[in-house]
Amino acid sequence: MPFNDDVRARLDADAARIISQYPHSRSALLPLLHLVQSEEGFVSADGIEFCAAILGLSEAEVTGVVSFYTMYKRRPVGKYHVGVCTNTVCAVLGGNQILAELRDHLGVDDDEVTPDGQVSLEHLECNAACEYAPVMMVNWEFFDNMTPQSARRLADDLRAGNQVTPTRGPGRLVSWREAARILAGFNDDLATEGPPAGPADLVGLKIAKERGWTAPEPGPVSDHAKEPR
């Protein structure tokens, strides 16, 4: 169903703000896709048409981008989209078991939604948080050092509407659509909430301070680096 006039006016205004930040309008495609995803909860055919028209691209070009990045969904997901990392370190420490047990517990597979519409599930590749493995994410916020038991409890709390706090980051969890709007570039004023780093992130800094290590001074720029590009 095409966007109604009110929605289209809001999208037009937000899109203009996003596009103004880029020297070339087509560079704004990724945040624009997050914008339309924040409106409908996924990137619909209407969302693709909107992005293509406003950027002067073909719908095939936009669809190619949507289908390449797994963060863009082609069908609705839950209010809380749960991802389980299954890359090497997380897998070795139990990520695959967590994912298997959550699939059974929730009765859903990748990008499928529980009947109440609250939770969907996805297996994820590396989230760059290996020191906290096994890692899960909910709407792209971290939940560290998970177990099958804590994963099931987290999913049950999300479905029950209980307050859930990420391990690191803001003190409250936003919805999937709200997260998409943040990724489109609209600040939610939560960036300074919660711990930005956990103890495992700071071990190297702690050791360096204890041993009096300092970073070396930068050396001279090589002739190759000075060459104009």
C-alpha cells in the first residue's frame, strides 16, 4: 500500500535532511533505507520505490543494496529482533547451542516472528565483541556472556514486556523501528547512557598503565605517503 500523504510528507522532510549531509545524493541510500524501515518495520516495495525516486536510481539498483545487507528486512520482524552470533569464538563457546535452543523455545526460524509479534530471531556473523562471547544482540544492542538459560530468559522477558537492559550501552532498549530511525541518523539522546566499554575492553589499557607503556611517537611520513593521489 503506497505511503499516505502524511507519511510521505514526513519521509520527504527526513530524507531531505539526510541527503543534505552528503556531497552526492546517492551516497544517502543506506540511511534512507533505514529511514523507510523505521516507518514500516521493513523495506517494502513502496520503500524501495521511494528511495529510488528521491535519489534518481532504478528500483533494481536499490533492491540490489537491500538484498545485499542483512540489516534490511524484506518482511516484518518483531518489535525486538534477536540476533545470536554464530561466528568462530561465539560458536566454540556455545553460540550454536544458544541459537538452536532459542529456535525451539520460540518456535521460529531466521527472520520469523513469534505469534504475539514481539520477538524475531536471526543468526548473526561476527559482532566484533569476541571478548564477551557468546554474544547476542537485541535491536543491535549487546547482551554479553550469554548461556542457553539466560537467552531463554531474555526472550521471555521481551515477550512479557519486562524491562530489559543491555550489557553495554543505553539503559533502555528501543524498539526495532526506533533503532532503524537511529541508524538513519536521527539521534535518540541515549548515546551517553550506560557503560561505553566493559572490563574486557580495557584490559590492554590497564596493563599498559601498570607497566608504564606509552605509544611510540609517529615517525616521518614516507615519500610514498606524500605522493598526491
